[in-house]
Amino acid sequence: FRDYALPFLETARSAGIALHLDQTPEAVAGRLSTVGYAYLPFPDGVSIKRSSLMAAMLNGVITLAPYGDLTDDWIRSFVAGVIICARPCASSGS
């Protein structure tokens, strides 16, 4: 897990994102209750198997995440879908 997670942790820290790791469920719920929105960039899309999605939804957090093959319709009604681009995305505007 460490080898997989390390690049993500370094990218977040270099961007000035505060990381709160190894928190108790109560601490996570407390923190979530104070935020306006959450961005959950799961590479395979958001689904019921994501406990962080369930925690965000239970705490009333507006959630942005990419959809995937396992994203149920009921989740789509609660989560704003986003597109993750490996490179800068082409603009769809004029």
C-alpha cells in the first residue's frame, strides 16, 4: 500500500493539501460535518464499495466524483459526476 499511496501523498502535500490520515470513525465524521464539499477522485469511479463516499453522504457533504461502470443510478442522484483527465482536457466551451 505504501508504494501505491506515496506518490498521491507527495502530490497532495506539495499542493498544500492538508492530509488527515489514520483517523477514528468519529474524527472522520466530525471533520466531514464541517466541510461544504468533498472531491473523491476514484480512478475506477465512485460506487457503494467506497466507505469515504458513504461517510460523506451520511454527513450531508456535497460530493464530486467520477462515475464508473459500478456507479449505481441512486449514487448518481447524490453525486455530481466529474471527468478526470490525465492531461489538460479540451474545452467544450466556445
